[in-house]
Amino acid sequence: MTENNFGLKKIEISVSEAEKRTGRNAMNMQETYTAYLIETRSVEHTDGQSVLTDSLWRRYSEFELLRNYLLVYYPHVVVPPLPEKRAEFVWHKLSADNMDPDFVERRRIGLENFLLRVASHPILCRDKIFYLFLTQEGNWKETVNETGFQLKADSRLKALNATFRVKNPDKRFTELKHYSDELQSVISHLLRVRARVADRLYGVYKVHGNYGRVFSEWSAIEKEMGDGLQSAGHHMDVYASSIDDILEDEEHYADQLKEYLFYAEALRAVCRKHELMQYDLEMAAQDLASKKQQCEELATGTVRTFSLKGMTTKLFGQETPEQREARIKVLEEQINEGEQQLKSKNLEGREFVKNAWADIERFKEQKNHDLKEALISYAVMQISMCKKGIQVWTNAKECFSKM
Amino acid sequence: MDMNSFSPMMPTSPLSMINQVKFEDEPDLKDLFITVDEPESHVTTIETFITYRIITKTSRGEFDSSEFEVRRRYQDFLWLKGKLEEAHPTLIIPPLPEKFIVKGMVERFNDDFIETRRKALHKFLNRIADHPTLTFNEDFKVFLTAQAWELSSHKKQGPGLLSRMGQTVRAVALSMRGVKSRPEEFMEMNNFIEVFSQKINLIDKISQRIYKEEREYSDEMKEYGPIHILWSASEEDLVDTLKGIASCIDKCCKATEKRMSGLSEALLPVVHEYVLYSEMLMGVMKRRDQIQAELDSKVEALTNKKADTDLLTEEIGKLEDKVECANNALKADWERWRHNMQNDIKSAFTDMAEENIHYYEQCLATWESFLASQTDLHMEEPSEDKPESH
């Protein structure tokens, strides 16, 4: 596979369908799940026509596997997040059921978005496992597991430990971590309140629908007012039902914000990796320093620091010069090794910081652009809602004034 | 001070003012202007109550003066209504606001309650003043002009409470009989009243519910806007956009509050008044049926020769006149009431529609101006695309 043929310009990816399936899971129990059809088209350079090159079905857990792999192999990259596993921040009309068709539809769009983000990332798009995800239906899972990425993953405990004990992390990462916490907190809050606002708005519109029914019944006993009442009632019905489309559009807006809510976690992952590497480096440097000191003490005979060997020597008698020589030699070897390791760790660390920061800058630009676009689209939605409102109420007013 | 009883101080919409004047049967100008204001609390050892100031201005000859100022309490209004019903049993007397509001209000003297009641009492008196028959009622004149002690002594005259209670028991029996022999046109009227009552009650509930939902929407919006400001603190490049959205949400919230106040001033009181009117109408129907039944029972007695035929014939003659008067009075008043109702409902709902249009227009302007500011900024940013070749 030639890496260069892989970039958003050359291929089109879409998650075009979702299907309910039943199967047997690992414990041989029957389960229902949704499978998503991924279609890849290559775009002919000359005439812009697209040809369907691959099409296969994947379920959500396979997307998760892909992402976890990318997280391990590209720790310096802000890896795009997946759409939520379970529906959160729902307002009352939306179901929190994973099988609900509206939820499945929104998830389909979210998964497509995820693949597009990966395909347009300068580094991630070249990954072979990603390519196989799009092209190799059978055996893909085995292929991923064969990479042994799970073993390479840093343990959460180790990472947590590093976060607390690291002494000199790069300040920019500390700030970034702080930012990602704030981003997560404020978007969560926004989404929660937005859901409540949606609920209330739904209530206002729907209660007006009751006017429609009552006006219609009332018009039956009125001679002159009858027609006006009846037609006004119709407009009340139109008003009440218009809220459904309005709120559905808003749901897409909420999904755009949710993506950046989940991106906050991806940012934190990069920060954690830095802390881990930095901590590792600090430990290695500390270890080296103590070995050098030990060596020095043995060579000069002065004991500045407490050592068990030193104590036992005091208690059970001095060691022979040969023994001491041997120990010095071992230490010198270790020190050499340690210095090499420290050098390479330092280099690794600096490389990581450089690459990570480059991707973070790329991410920041993407985020500013996307969020601004989303916020503006929110304004556009509000404008559309207002225009509809003006139209319906103008019609209703005309009916009322003709009564 | 403004002569007009519909002065700007009183919260009636211009549209309803025009309609109030339109339905005048006589082409004469209004010559009786009444305002109800200045609620005051009075505390005695026995009770606490509210009085309202009533100012009457008139050019009518039968009034001793051209201006009167009195204070009346709710009890006094109840008395007036009772006297009007007594004198004109088949006229559609305007409704009084309820004695108590069952839900929501715990305290009888809550400010909103008092204000709502004051407006309704104002309307009550003005409706009487505009009624071609009721406006010349003697008790009405006494109510508007007499000092407190004069009114008390005037009240003591007339049939006592006990005799009125006796009437009630007999009245129920009579009215049931009257239903059976009700003429066709009154059957139609009754049918209308039943359906109307049902529908107007529903509309009352729906309108109250809308008000409540709008209130809750407004409350949530108050929390929604500021979150965007909070967010802008951590986003250098999005500060303008986020603050802009917060400001739009805030303005829309204020527009909602205005819409709500329009609802509570124009629509809710009118709908509620007609809920009370519908109860009133059912009472009028009953009284008409009672009068009819009185005649029918006498006619039956004559047929069965139960008592002195000459006396009965005389009584029947009188009752026939009474029935004819009652029916005619009701018919005329019914037409008038239908006409008024149509105008009142029409203007109340037209006002509501207008409020909503205004609300959406305001919000639209807010969001459009925000969008314009954002896209202008957008265009100022250097384009990343290659320049077009023409």
C-alpha cells in the first residue's frame, strides 16, 4: 500500500447505513447490536468521479478498538473522539435508548465524522491499521491484536502516579491540562442547560396545539366567528408541530459541542503521556545521580550516605579490596548504561514535546474554526425559528381579525 | 385628571377600547365615567378587609353632582350584583371576580391578587354603565354616590336574607319544570351556553398553562446566557462570538418577559371574565325557566280547577306578561352579549397574536445583527484559499 495515496483529497469515506443485528457474544449469549456500513470511494484525479472501492460493516466496539490502538501508537497526537456510547444530556422527548432510531442516526453521523477526522489528520491517515479498518472486513480484529498494542499501553496507575509526582513538567502542558478541564466543565454545563431550555420550549409550543383542538370544537356553535376560529386553530396546530424540526436541528448543534467535550479527554491523554515521560526521565536522572554518588563513595572510601552494604560492612567487617573493585566496576557499567538511557530519554522527551505541541497547535486552529462555525450555525437556527414564528402568528392574527 | 374611564392609567389595550365604544346601541356619547383604584387595607378588631376608591364623573341630570368619590369593599359589589339580578332576572349581569382564588394564592391580600381584582371590579362597573338598561338602575346609582352610612341604611331596605333563602329552594324545583317547556330558541341558546362554557374553560386552562411554560422557559434562559460568558474566559479566539451569543440570549429572554406580560394583561383577564360570564349565563337561563314554570304551574292549576278560576286567570294574565317581558329582555340582551363577546374575544386573541409577532421580530433582529457582525469579521480575516483567477 502506498502511503501517499492516502489523504482526504484522494478518498471519500462515508458511514452510509446502520442495521440492527443479532449475534452471539463472547459468552455465547444472544445480543442485539447495530452494525454500520462504511463505504470508501476513490476520487479520480482527472474527472472528479468517484468509484466505490471498499464497503464493509463494522460495529461500535470495532471503532473503539481502532481508537484505542491509535491512542497507544500515537501518544503525541490529539486523537479524534468517538460519538458517545450512551445518550447523555437528553431532554425529555429524546429517548436514552441506544436502539432508538434517532440516536442510531446521530451516532452514524458521529462515526462518519470520526473517520473523516482521522483520514484528514496528516499523521493518522497514513496508519496501516486504519487503512485495513476501511478495507479488510474479516480478521481485522486479529490483525490489530497481533500488533500487541495492549501491552504497549501505559497502565493507568502508572500514569496517575506520574501526575502526582512529576517535578518539572513543561508549563505549557500544565496549562493545557487546566484548559481541557475548563473546556469539559463548561461544555457539560452548557449542554445540560440547553437540554432544559429545549424541554421548556417544547412545552410552550405544544400547549398552543391545544388551542387548535378547542377552537375547532368551539367554531361549531359560532356563526360569524366560526371560520376565523377554525382557521386560526389550524395555524396553532402548525405552530405546535413546528417545534419538532427546530429541536432536531438543535440536536445536531449539541452533537458538535459534544465532540469538543470529548476532545478534552484526548488533550488530557497527551498531557498524561508527557507527564509520564517526564517522570520517567526524572527517575532515571535521579537513579543515575545516586549511582554516581555510590561509585564516588566507594572509590574515595568516604561514606556520605547511608547504605545497607556500608552498615553490614561495619557490623560484619570490611570488605576486601577485590570485592570493592568488583562493585565499582559494576556501578561504572551501570552508570554508563544509565547515561546512554538518560540521553535517549531526553531526546525522546524533547521529540515528544515538539511533535505533541505541533499537533496541539493544529488542534487549536481546528477547534476555533469548528466552534465558531457551530456557534454561528446556532444563530442561523434561531433566525429560522423566528421567521417561522412570525409567519405562523401573522397568519393566525389575520384569522383572528377576520372573526 | 383624565375624564376617560379608559385612560392610559388603566391597562386596557387600545383595540379593546375602540371595541367597547363600538357596541353602544345609542349614538349618544358616554355620559358616565367610572374608575376603580387605590386599594387600601382596613384593620378592625373583627376583621381585615380591602376597600377600593371609586370615582364617578357624569353629566346626567338625575345625579346630584357631576363628580363623586366613594370607597367600597368587595361585599358591597356583591350586594350590588344581587340587587341587579333581583331587578332584572333575565338580563345578563356582568360577572364579578371570584371571592377567593382556589389555587396558587395562599394570602387573600397578595399584591397580584388585589391588582387583578381591582381591574376586574373596574370592568364590572363599566360594563354596567355601558348596559342600556342597567345603567339607569337605582341601586347602581346609590352604589356610586352614597357615603358609607347612606349605603348601609339603603342596604337594609328590601327583601331580607331569609326570604331570599326560601326563594332558592323553591327556585330549583321551578327551574327544573321550566326546562321541559322551554321554547326552541331558548333551547338553542342553552345549547350554545353549555358548549361555550366548556370551551372557554378549556381556553382559560390552556392560556394559564402557556403563561406558566413561558415563565419556566424564561427562567432557564436566564441561566443559559451567562454560561457562554463563562466559556469566553478560556477561549481567546472565540470571545466576541461567545459574548455575542450571550447577549442575544439575554435580549430574547427580556422579549419573552414582555410577551408574558402582554398575555397576562390582555388575554388572561378577558378569557377569565368570559369563564365567569358562562356561569352567569347558566344562572340567567335558570331564572328564565323559573319564571316560565311559575306561569305553567298556574295554568295547570286552572286546568285542574284547583282554586278560584277568576283569581287564577288574573294571575295568569300577569304571569304571561312577566314571561313575555323576561323572554324579550333576555333575547335582546343575548344578542348584545354575543356581539360583545365576539369583539372581546377577537381583540384579545388578535392582541396575543400581535404580541407573539412582536416577540419573534425582536428576537429575529437580535440574532440577525449578531450574525451580521460575525460574518463581517469573517470577511476581514485573510482568506486561506488561493485567489480566484478570472
